[in-house]
Amino acid sequence: MDTLEALRLYVAIAETGSLSAAARQVSVSTSTVTVALQQLEEQARVSLITRSTRRLSFTFEGRRFLADARKLCTCPMVSSISWSRTLT
């Protein structure tokens, strides 16, 4: 999975409040969302979300990362690059 798609899934987690709801929102499996989150945490070398059996919460680093992820996902230049990849 490319990083931009992982960032979009991360934003979906924040918007929906859960991994499974994010998966439903973007029509992928929960395991895909989990792998994307793990990939981002490995790349950032920090824990972005604290998970428990009942809820999740964003770490301090996770909240800062989320702000940047939202900016990237809404950036017109990034969106056009992503769209052109889909066409090729």
C-alpha cells in the first residue's frame, strides 16, 4: 500500500473513531486498515494511536501527524498525482 493511501485511511480512522468503521467507510477490510496504521507507525517510528478493547485514542504525536495527514490528503497537487496514478 502506498503512503498516500495509508494517510487517507488514517484520516478515516480519525473521522469515524474506529478501525472497523474506517474500513467500512472506504470499503476495505479491517485488516487493511490495521496494516496501513502499522505501516505509518513504523515509518514515523512512533505510536500514533493507543488501542484498547473498547476505544482508541490518538497520542500527542498521532494528533500532530493527523493534522499533517489531513493537509496532504486535501492538497490539490497531491490529489492530482494520486488521480494520475489511478489512470496509469
